[in-house]
Amino acid sequence: MNARAALPAALVVSALLAIVSAPWALGQPWMNFVFKPLATVLIIVHAWPRGADQPLVRRWVLAGLVLSLAGDVALLWPQQGFLPGLVSFLLAHLAYLWAFTRVQRLAAWWPAFAAYALVAGGILALLWPGVPGPLRMPVLAYVLCLAAMAAQAAVLWRRGSPRSALLALGGALFVASDALLATNKFAGPLPLASLWILATYWSAQWCIASWLKPAPR
């Protein structure tokens, strides 16, 4: 197996081991502590040699991935680490948004922003009663940044290269993952929560990383 094939395989294995560490499967927390950060590190490794044609964009995408890794580590402690994790991911979305706006101006295709505003409003309306008071403003800020990032990814798909379809998919999967996470936390436990949340999360990150132009063989 060559290196290009080995990396996705290693990511899938690491992601599966993190997912099945949950209480509904193997119930082995140590596996989550090892394999959850490792899966994101493997996505950073995937992104690292890419994007040489746009160094500024590459730098901010990598910053978003590193901030996401910090958020992953914080959320290994779901209660104490929730707010630091939220802030880390908020900064990650701002890094991604900055990267995307180096390619197309913000909201260059307004229907994408209108659509994601409706999605964000719907998610907030459903979950708002269960969000504790001290977390309401951080959650609101987070949802706004997430929706803007996903909408700008859709702008690039509408006006960019064919590879930008992966980016738009990544933005949509990130919204889906965080909506599932928020539902599980604020509205009630979801069956097999770690499966749905983490599978969509790492798929989103892989799509965003893969948007960067591959290095020459």
C-alpha cells in the first residue's frame, strides 16, 4: 500500500477506534484519548503538503485544523472542556472563513448565506430552550461563525474549481456534525451519538483539507 492510500486507511481505522470507545460500544475511554486526536492529526498530515500554489490560504486552513485539534483535546473532558472546545472551534471556523475569503469575497453569492441563515435559525430555535443561560451567547456566536464558514464554502463551490464541491460538502457536513452534537448535549441523548457526530466531523475536515491543491507526485 503506498503512502497516499495508507493515510486515508489509517484515518478510517483511527476514527473507528475513537467511535467504538464510547459506552454504547467498547466503553474504553483511553481509546478515545488516543485515537480521537490522532484522527485529526492524520488529517493535518494529509493537508500539510497541499496548497503550495496558495500559501496564504494553506496557512489559514492549517490554522483551522490545528485549532480543531485543540478543540478535540478540550472536548475529551465533555463538561469542563466544553467552553474551551467551543472557543477553539469558533476560532477554527474564523480561520477557515478567512482562508475562503482570500479566494472569493465574503457572501459573493448571497443565496448561500440566506440558506445557511435559515438552517442556523432553525437549529437555534429547536435547541435554545435547552441551552444554559451562561452558554447562550457563546453558542450563538459559534453558530453564526459556523454558518458563515459553510455558506462561504458554498460560495466557492458556485464560483470556483470542481474541487470546491468537496469544500462545500465539508461545510455542510460540519453543520450536520455540530447540529448532532448540540442536539445530543442540549436536547437529549441520541442513539449511537459518537458514530454520527464523529463520522460527519472527520468527513467534513477531510473534505476541507482536500480542497487544497495536491502536491505534485
